[in-house]
Amino acid sequence: MQRTDEVVARALAAVAASKALRERHDQQRREIYSRIELASLRTPHIPKGIQLPLRLDS
């Protein structure tokens, strides 16, 4: 019975470690995507009336 209890305890520990790792990855993913979302909401300021040179000879 001791051996069975040890196996069950190790299995439960492995499941808990896997769950903690998955939750940590989910949190990191949420943080990254929230930063990407904030960056994509900002529209870049493009000044009007500026003409860029077009060099076709180079």
C-alpha cells in the first residue's frame, strides 16, 4: 500500500506542477498580447504636406 500511495502522490505533484506551469504561461501570454493590443490601438502620426524625394537613378 505504501508504494501505491507514493505513486499517487508523485502523480498529483506532477499534475500540480504542470498546472502551475500552464497558468504561468497563460499569464505571460495575456501580458504580451495586452501590450501588442495597446501598441496596435495607437495610430501613428503622419504629417501631411511632406513630399519624400523619389530617386529613380540609384
